[in-house]
Amino acid sequence: MTKFRCTVCNWVYDESKQKKKFSSLPDSYICPVCGAPKSAFVPLSKITQKTSTNVADKIVKQLEAFNVKHIYGIPGESNLPIIDAIRRSKIKFILTRHEETAAFMASAHGKITDSLGVCISIAGPGSTNLITGLVDAATDRSPVLALAGQIPEIYLGSEAFQEIDQIELFQSFTEFAETISKPNQALKLTKTAIKNAYKKPGVSVLSTPTDILTENLPEKIFKPEIFQNPTFSNKNIKKAAQLINNSNKITILAGWGARHSSKLLLQLSQKLKAPIATTSRAKGVINETYKYSLGVLGSIGSIYAAKSIADSDLIIIIGSGFRQANLVPPNMKIIQIDNDSLKIGKTFNVDAGLLGDSDLILQKLVPLISNKQENKKFIENINKYKQEHLNEIEKESKDFSTPINPGFVIQALKNNINKNAIICVDVGDHTFWFYKKFICEGQKTFMSANMASMAFSLPASLSAQLDFPNKQVICITGDGGFGMLMADFTTAVREKLPIKVILFNDEKLKNIKKEQIRDGYPEFGVSFPNPNFAEFAKSCGGDGYRVINPKNLNNILKKAFQSKKPTIVEIMIDPNKMIRGVKKV
């Protein structure tokens, strides 16, 4: 007996239940559910045939061999063979409420661990929902593989239900995007996709038609190759050392590419008595209480970092494309280290460009550097601005006004967050407060940097807690960004992930309000009628606190951080308190 599926509504005609052969039905037969004609039915066995070694199983086994531990996503008809293969594998499937969450989780996993993040979707809308998270991974160079479910290959090109051209959809921002159209392509394409995801790094997409996934595949999986550190050229190292030894006022800028080079960065700074700033992505790479730390450089950074750059005669840029050309005075000498040749000299001319891994190049460069005496006038000028900044932080830590000053929140967090915590930061006005005012002393920070996408921090915190179950994981977000994917707080509850969500609730898209004021527009279309987020947390099975009085914040944070449940601390923020001095209208 055979089953036949209606390709319009997916109702199944089961010959054993109907006690009548489908072939014996009259041509006038229609689907009892949607009215589709008999010709719309196809044998179910052609699409869902199972074997002990099918394509889906081998793809999952190949991912296991590459040490993939989690796959994030949503199941559906077009990816069920892979979902079932995951069920029988060592990989844990993390069900999300939205595919955007799954893609952000994969992106965050790549950023936090430098290993492959994998997400999965169904065809059609499931694939389109992945895009924001995948573009975040592409632009922030996080290694990600997306398994995009697809309608059966035999129907491609016939405008079938949920059919879209996935390759065309993803090709503009991916390193690799291909359809597995035959079983014998599956393992080679999976391996190629993974290698391409690691190469830049960036995003690879495999479109996986359902009927191909169920085909028999006896081939053996590939053994993973060891990914080597990039090679680099020694050509300009001596020139760079000479430039450094002949300069008196040097500032170091460390970017994402230097995130594993903390010790060498400090050695370089100590030898040169040189201030060291970081990009926003690299915040926390060095302890920001260090004597020569400048914090973050850029629009969400400190004024004394910009001052140091302006007063220098040489900048050493390590692991950053450094787009802030407006911060660099004319005739400034520049050394740039990056493992991407396209980034070196992209924004401005450099005096020495060193291509390769930051750690490997610094190992060669630091021994060639002479110890310098501190340029007191240079450092004192910077420290004057730095002290003004610290005084401002101290003042905000004692500001008990209501609605609550965002700066007060940042300092309360500073007093309660563990020094080895992972902090995932969303995009909004709170981003400026955090990156300017939170002084990292070992904490690692992660954000959607190049795309600056709202809603990143909740999925990122879920991913971080899965990867580091024994660490404190903090999600810093606003009511706007959190509201986009807040349903996935239930994912934290289901998976018993004790993330702490610090929610800045000013009932506005305050960063947009700020931009409207800056550009001379009236405030419009930026206010929300918010739910009680603390009560939402409790209704999901987590803990929730709403803070209106700043005097209660410290005790509530202590309770929240002691909780073993996912927790939301909703803080009612002054909607008119803006960090860049914009006056309210």
C-alpha cells in the first residue's frame, strides 16, 4: 500500500486507510481538504523514502566530524530528514522561535569561539528569515554554515509551494552558496562549504532539496583538515620596527583581529609606553584599568582615545580595517597589521603594511622594538581628558534621580558583573552608554558591529551560555531590540540557560529620536506601548524584576545574578537622558 500527498495542502491519501488504490480513483477526484485535482498528488515514498545511510545522515555525520556541537533552527517539511538525522546524532538541536534568532546564534557562536556556527531553516519564508543574522555573520566575519531546506529537486523551477531561488537570494553576501542536486555531491559540497566559511571567515549556504536528502549515500565522510594560521610576509617588519623606534608619540589601536593577542599587545604598549585603544568589537581585549588604556575609539568610544590619535605622530593599527579616517590628521604615519590584504591601506595610505595573523607578526615585531621613555607631556595631555571622563563616571554612579540615569545603570552593573563574564550588547542608545562608560576588567564583549543590527544580543547570549555553561552571560538590550525576538526568552527557559537580560526600558527607539533631533526633525514614530517585561519573564518560567527606584537597583541585580533561572531586569530609563549631549525638544 502506498501513500500519496497533495502538493497543495499536504494532506495524505493513505491507501491502507482508504482501502482503495489511488490509481483506481476517477480523474475527477479532488483533495477533500483543499479541492486540488488528482494530478496534484504525488507518491509520498518518492519524497520521504528512508535509508540507513541517506544524504541527510551523512551531512550530519560530516558536521560531527568538524566538531559541531549545536545546530539552531526550526523544523519543517523541507528539512525533516536532516532534523531526524540530528535527533540520532551527537549534535544537539536548539529549537528557536524565529529563524533570525537561529542565524544570530550561529553568528555569535562563531564570534565567541572562532568555530563553525550552524543554523537550519525550511524553504521559502524560513530561508528569508535567516538573512539578517547571516549578513551579521558575513560582515563581522564569523564562520557560519546555513542549511536551507528546499522543496524537492524534482519540482524546482515549477513555481511550487514555498519555492524561491535560494542561491540567488544568498549569493550577494556569502562566500559559498550551492544546491545539493545529486546525492554524490553532498559530502564534497558540505566540506567545501565549511572550508569556505572558515576561509575569510564568512557565510556558506547549502540548499538541501528534501528528496535528495532521503536518497541513499554509502560514501564515507571526509576527515577534517587542520585549519592552519594564515601565512604572512616578513617584508616590512624591519621597516615597521624602524618607524616605531624613530617615533616619540605612538598610539596603538587593537581591533577584532587582535582579540587573541592580549599579552603581546600589553608587551608592545609597555615597551613603547604607548596608549592603547580598541575598536568596539575588541572592547575587553585588554584590561581597561591598565595605565595606558584608552578604552574604545570611535563614535561610541571615549574622547581621550580620539585625543590620543590626534596628538600622535604614529599609529599602529592591529587587526582592524579602521574606517575612522576623519580621526587621523594629515601626514600621520601609519603601520597596519591585518590578515586581509584588502584591508591594508583601504581607508588611507600606510607607511608599513604587514600582512598576516596579528599574533604571529607581533611575535616577530616586539623583539625588534627598543624600550622607550614615557613622553610625559603626551601622556599628561591624554590623562587630563581621561580623568574628566572618570569623574563623570563617578558622578553618575551617585545619581539617584528618577527616571533612572542610564549611566547609573552602567556603574551598578560594573559593581555586580563577574570579571570573566560574557556580555552581549544590542544596538540602541544603551550601546553608547555601555561602550563609553563600562570599564572592562576581563569581561568579553560581543555585538553586531558592521551591520549594527537590533535584536542580536538575546540570541547571542543564548549561544554564549550554551558554549560556556559555567560563565555568567549578560544580555544588555533595549526595549526596541529585545521586543523583536523576545519570544526566544522561552528558549532560554526550555534549555535552562540562566542568562541575565538587562533591559533599558525608555519606551522609545531613543537612538532614532537622537538622530531626529540631530538632523532637525521633530520626534515622530519612535514610541512604544511596552508590556511589563518583568511579568513577561515570569510568565515564561523565568525570573523578572522591574526597577523604578534607582536605590533598589543594586539589591535587585544581586538577586538576579544569584538566580539559576533566565532573568530579566527591566529598568525604567530616563527617555530624555542622552549620552552625546543632545538637548530634549
